[in-house]
Amino acid sequence: MVQAMTGKLTVIGLGPGNADQLTREADVALQTADVIFGYQPYIDRVPLRAGQRREASDNRQEVDRASRALSEAARGAHAAVVSGGDPGVFAMAAAVCEALEHGPAAWRDLELSIVPGVTSMLAVAARVGAPLGHDFCAMSLSDNLKPWSVIERRLQAAAAAGFVMALYNPISRARPWQLDRAFETLREHLPGTTVVVFGRAVGRPDERIQLTTLAAAKGAEADMATCIIVGSTETRILTRPNQPTLVYTPRSLAAASA
Amino acid sequence: MVQAMTGKLTVIGLGPGNADQLTREADVALQTADVIFGYQPYIDRVPLRAGQRREASDNRQEVDRASRALSEAARGAHAAVVSGGDPGVFAMAAAVCEALEHGPAAWRDLELSIVPGVTSMLAVAARVGAPLGHDFCAMSLSDNLKPWSVIERRLQAAAAAGFVMALYNPISRARPWQLDRAFETLREHLPGTTVVVFGRAVGRPDERIQLTTLAAAKGAEADMATCIIVGSTETRILTRPNQPTLVYTPRSLAAASA
């Protein structure tokens, strides 16, 4: 009983993929956990430590994983759940809250901390300039979690309102057509010249950044590790003869373009 | 001439305010800069190092500051510009791109790197649970940079489309009424019970987190250091007898609520 009161759960953001993009707070939290839960590729990024247990699980099992971690914390462990990027953006922090709300009442007494991280869109944006320098939105394209009609409606609303968009979970083997459909929808509301950035595995050895236009954008260029940024009509391309091209959205919107 | 080619500019995100929320990459970049430019309160957060120059400037002088940093880099220095949070979100990365586009052609040859950081909304979200766990948008409420009519239109569009909203730059001495007007606008589109989070100075000694509802939200609760998160109709409040209240937006949206 006394032991159970000392358990706690920390949800940790690992950042985009490079160990140098981890915060010190996340690093310390990883070092002090007794047991770490996560999707296998994220677990693989955490250095092994003596006496620490690790439990990897599959991509789709977020609420099961959260429940396992809460159970361990309820038994007195310092449990950690890891997420790539930031755990609060389409990731484990919400899954832990869901499991906590629907689980045993005792779980509500657990100490829960969430350690934020650099989420994917920020890392992709930093690689190309400042496409998120003006108002923007972040959407998951996964229709496992909401009806496709809602996704289309949000894409239309975001384009019409002038938001730059960051698209998470753009494509997977089970969701092969959604991203191309999203580009089609956006082409009805934005000029074909609108800038599109595909940012894959930023900070990792297999990083790949591609700049294209909405007219030319193809879903096949993306995979599960890709975050896509679609500019607004204000987003600018700045070519440089001896340096990489920059993409940025000016902070100011002139009254004339409103 | 040879010296000029070695100059470079790094734009660095300091995270929300606590030194532990800095990434290792940002820490190394700060250590290797010859000269650091920034808004005074951000410069104050960077430890002084021997041989390093620092140039603090006022809040409104972003493009001047960016131009000064680019000039120093063009003279061969390793210049750095610091931003609180992430430099790509309503901050210095876009200002540097703007200065670079409109400045001397030689500036385009400079090596420019941007080091992302944990932006304010992620830190605020982590403190209360996972309010950004579903689709969301981020808006600056400053009408110095765009007409107020555009801000209102975007608030309406975001509310109607079901986005959670993170509001940056909510209020200042020169912009005293805008935040209350924004709440009024949102009250026309969202129920009064909608969750609102005021997150001030997260990670700093004067941190203050307040949970309220849209019906009760008052602009006077915010200041320049506050980031506000307005939930969607899906955002949930989870009270816990012996622990802080959690706020989260479930990852799933059922077809019935669409």
C-alpha cells in the first residue's frame, strides 16, 4: 500500500529522432525510470540502462500500452511511456489520459507528468526556413480515428482561412489513398503553386527533405515517417545560388491580401 | 573575402523558459556562437561565456535584429539569434528569412541553420494533460501583423471546423481589448463550457496555470508571457481527488459527433 503511493508515470517526448534534439528534462526522466513502454522504433532510440526494463509494443496499441504503464505505476514503479516528437501531438499523452479516465479509480491518484519534446512539424520547418512563421494548423490524416469527411472539411476550412498546414500520419499501408485525396481537396482551394514540403525522418541518417508544389505533390513521396507542410498563399520560396532553398511564411499579412 | 565565407547564422530556440527544456543541439549552438542577438529577456536566459558578445534589443525590432545578425555573419562571425520557445513559431526564423530576402545579395550565400525548440503551446499542454491530442491550430492574436478582421475570421473557421486553438501573443499594453474580443467571437461558435487553459511562464519560477471555461474566460487573466489553449467540444476535463485536474482531447472523433 505504501509502495503503491510512490509509483508514478512520466510520458516523455523523444524529439524528432536525433539524440541531440532531446531536452535535458527528457534525458533525466529516461534515466530515472524503472520500466519504459513504447512503440518499438521509439524504444530502440533509448539507450539501455542496467536494471531498467523495457516493453515494446506495436503501433496501434496505444491504449493497451498506456494501461500497462499505469498498472506498473499503480504497483509502485516509476513507469515511463515514450513518444517520438512531442507526446501531446497525436501521441501517447492523450492515450494515457483516455486509459486513466476509463481505468480503475486508483489510477487517478497516480502522479502523472508529461515531458514535452520538439514535435515533427517544428523540426521539418526548421530544416527549410520558417514555413510555420504565421498562423498554422496541425492535422492527423488518419481516418482510423475520425471519419474521412471530417478530415476533408478541416482541410477545406484551413485552406479557406489561410492557415499553413502540417499533416501528420499522412499515409500507411492500410491508408494508401488518403494523402492523394487530401492533395486533390486542397487543389480545389489553393493555387497549384502553393509550396509543399515533405520532411521525412528529420535528424536521422535517412532524413529526406523535398520541396514541391501542390500541383505536383504526390502521395507516393511520403511514408509513415513523413510530416508534410502545405503552405498558404503567403508562403514564399527563396532560392539561393550557393545554399539550400528557403521556404518561409512572413509574419505579417498585409491588409490588401486579407 | 575568405573570412566572409566562413560566417554563419544560427537561429536558436531556447524552449519555454526552463534550462532543462533546452535541447542539447541548442546548448551546443549557444556555446559556439561568437555573438548572440535577441530580445532582452531571452538573452538574459543564456549563460554568459568568455569571449562571447551579446546584443539585446527590444521586442518590436525583429527585422532590425535579424539584419544586424546577418551583417555580423557576413563579416565572418558565427552569429546566433535566440528566440523563446521555437524560433519558427511567431518568432525570429521568419524575421531572419524576411531580412535575408530583402537584404544585400551576399547574405544569400551565408550558411543559415535553425535549431528548433519546444514551443510554448506544447509546454502548456504538457502541464495540464493533452489538450492538443487531436487536430489543432496555432494563431497569433497580434493585430500589429495582420488585420483584426482576419483574426476573427480564423477564430470562427477554427471553431467551426473543430480545431483546438493555441493563442500566442494574446495581449499587451498596446493591444488591451483583442483577447476579450476573441473570447466573445468564440462564444458565438462554441459552448460556454468549452475548456480554456491559461498557461503563463511555463517552466519558470513565476509559472501560473489556470483552467477555466469559455463562458468565464477573461482577458485580464493573461499577459504577454501567456499562451492560451481553447478546447474543442471534444476536449475533456478529468478531475482527480488527490492530483491536479487533467485536460485532454481524445485522439478519436466518433462518426456520431462529426
